Amino acid sequence: MVSFIPVVSEEQLGQLADMADEIWHEYWPAIIGIGQTDYMVERFQSLPAIKRDIADHGYRYWFIHDSEQKARGGIVGYTGGRTETETNRFFISKIYLFSDARGHGYCSRTIEFYDQLCRNESLRAMYLTVNKHNDLGVRAYLAKGFETIDSVETDIGSGYVMDDYIMERQA
């Protein structure tokens, strides 16, 4: 059974940052290189970045937990984002799974979780950004009913850019 455990304690926040570092360094160097991976982990996935997003931007985080999995206490990944009242949407900032958890329906379960969250908060849609070269992610989100609504390049500093699609799904 898959559940979503809110990340709230200092210990959980530290665990989340450690997970992010591990997952990012396993997945992203092949797509964006090790330099940009290191930079983005520090800037967007580190403990200070996670705390800043919660305090300053209203982010919420959850561990994706499968009670049938024994490794890592059943935690297969993490997700997070924030409600945007100005657009009446939920921004899914993060859905990241350990390599051995990919392809087992956890992304689908996470989207279902966000469907319910959007219904509970009377939001009209959810959206996310996905790297244009992340073929696995793009295919997964298209299969889940997301549509590409824009294409953006965002300068994130130190000579790095995020080259993303913005994808949206009605709630």
C-alpha cells in the first residue's frame, strides 16, 4: 500500500535532503552533467534550500512510502510542491524516485495523490516543469494526462540553465 508521509520534523527534513542528493546524483549527471547536478542539488535540494522553500514559499513535502517495500523503511522517493492561490493550481515541484522504484506505478500513485489534494483544495489544475531531455519524465507525464503548455529556458546562475517544458493537467 502506497502512502504519503508529510515531512515536518528536523530529522525528516535532513533525511529528505540526503535522499535528494542520492537520487539526483544517480539520475541527473547523464542528462545535465555532474557540475550542474551538484549546483542544482545545493541550490534547490539541500537542507537549507528545502527549509527556505517551506518558510518563504509555502512548499509542502511528502515521503512516498510503500508498506510492502523493505528497503529504506519502505520509502521509495519523495514529492513536494505548493499551492498557487493566484493561479488556482498546485505546482508539483518534485517527484523523485529511487532507481529501484521506477517503473512500479509510484508516479501514477503520486499524481492520484495530487488529484485528491487539488479536489480537497478546490484547485482547477496541477502543473510541473520537466527537463526537455528527460525522456522518461516527459513520457510519464504525457501518459498521466499532462499537456505541454509552454517551453522555457531559465537562467539559474553560474552559467547553468534549466531547459524545461511546462506541463499541466486539469484537476
